[in-house]
Amino acid sequence: MRTSPAPPAGTESRPSPAAAVPAAPATPQAVAGADPGDMKALLRQAGFGGKEKTGQPKDRPAQPPASQPAPAPPEPGPPERSRAPLVAGAVVVLALVVGLYAFSRPSPKPRRSPKPVVRYVEAPDPTPQATQATSVELTRTTTRIPDGDAFLSVEEGEETTRPVTGFRIDLNEVTNADFARFASAAGYRAKGDWVRYAPAGRERHPVRNITWDDAEAYCKWAGKRLPTSLEWEYAARGTDGRPFPWGSQKPEEGPFVPGVRNDTSPVGSRPAGASPFGVLDMTGNVWEWTADRDGKSAVVRGGAYSTDPVQLPLGQARETRTTFRPAPDCGCRCAADGP
């Protein structure tokens, strides 16, 4: 084999033109005579590839070691239940309980307006001071009825006369203002609901819707008493037995009878209807309790605003009422003994 002579010392080695030409692909013969150390490089250049030092193919991803198998995915547990149906059921049950409680609860009773007097006491006996004070009141509010013979209706169409001892009787019926003064001063609670018919502005109207006991209690407090039925008729008809307090004219022929349709009038508002003794309102306005009592019944006289005029003649204007039962058309007036 021929060898090229070595370049002289001190001269730079230059590649030969042939060195710049790319090497031709390795042939099998060249590969067979190549150095084993250059075999791998030659194979790579030839495109056969090869394994890296790590032992893994160049174009494949790394595989996990065989000793560590891939973990298995977790097993699915039971599906979680929704709480929405439970909440909705609890709300429905609570609504039913509240509804049942609301319907089963008794409705509150309406409160009634309190009466002006809060306790019941018996009317006290008149004290000497009260009697002295009412003696002046008697002169001003009552009139003297002299001794005489009173006409008294026995049966329908029949009358008789009876002697009457002189007495005093109220000129007017007891008013709402009078009864309110008594209830406040005596601490009396009436058994009848008279306050219902005594609003403001009706102080001069006759008191009504009272029981016989209420009427007696008032007269006793005032130092008086209830008149008997005979005394009442005598004060209304006089000594000539007239059919009406004012005479014989019919009630509809003049302004004689107090009271309007379904209501009362202020006391003393019909002076033309006065009796021979000057007593007012003895026909119409309200029925008046008398002292004639038989057990649980007592006589009332005079008729009321609601009475048919045909029944107003004094011989017929007479009824019996239950003493403990008040009526909206029933009031009173008082009488007294003495000159």
C-alpha cells in the first residue's frame, strides 16, 4: 500500500479538494471492513437508527418500569342522593301544622264598650243631707196633686172612681242626664243597657231600656218612689175622667204626643199635651213603670213612641211587663209623699 508523504514541518495542513466532497454512502463491503467502533456511527448515518445508551428507542416515549404497574382507576361509589325532596316535604308538613292551628284556634270575641259604671251596688237610703237637698229639687221638678177621686178603668168600657190621697209627681219623665248623674253618684250599675240609647246630644231624652229595679233604685236615690197605677192615672186624667191628658181631641189632630216614628223626643217638647195638673208627656214617648207589682210582673202606663194611637186613650194605655226584662220603649217617672 502506498502512503502519501507527510507534509513538511511548519506548514498548515489544508484539506484536499476531495475532502470537501460528501462521503458516499457506505457500502456493504466498506461496512464489513470498518472498525467495530465506527459501525454504530456508520449504521446511524445509513439511516438504520439504533438504540441510545438508555436502551430506549429514540422515537418512542419512555415506558414505566415493569415493576410498577399503572394504578387502576377508583371504583365508582353509590350515587349521592339529593336533599331537595326532604326539604320540600318538611316545608309542606310545617305549612299544614300552621294551617290546622290557625283554623282550630277560636276567634277572639269582639270587645264591648265598657259601661260608665263598673260595679253594682244597691241604691243607698237617702241621708238627711240628701233628703234636704232633694226637698228643693221636689219643689222645682214635681207638682202637687191634691186629694180627690180618681177615675180608674176596671174593664174595657167600664170605669169606677176611687179616692186618692194627695201626693207629688214629676213634671217630666226621668232623662238620660238624670239617670247618668244617679249612676255616677251612687256607683250603680243598671241591669238594663240604657247607655246604648243615651249617646251625646240626647241628654234631654227620656231614659229607656231599664228594668223595674233600675227605676225603683233611681227614685229611691232621689228621695222619691214609683207612683202607683191609680196615682199615675189620676195625675194624667184629672177629676173629669178625660180620655187624654189634654182633653178629648184625637192624638193625630194636634201636637200633643211626644215621640216620632221609631224614636223619642226630648222631655217637655209637647206642652200642648199637658194634663190638668200640668204633668207632661203622660201619653207617648216611653211606657212608664209603676209601683203596682205582682211577683215578676209590674204595670206600665202611658204608651210609647211606637204605640198605635188607637191604644193611647188613658183607659187603655196599660200593660204588664216582666220586671227583670228591660225594653227600649220603657222608662219611668217618680212620685213622692207630702205636701
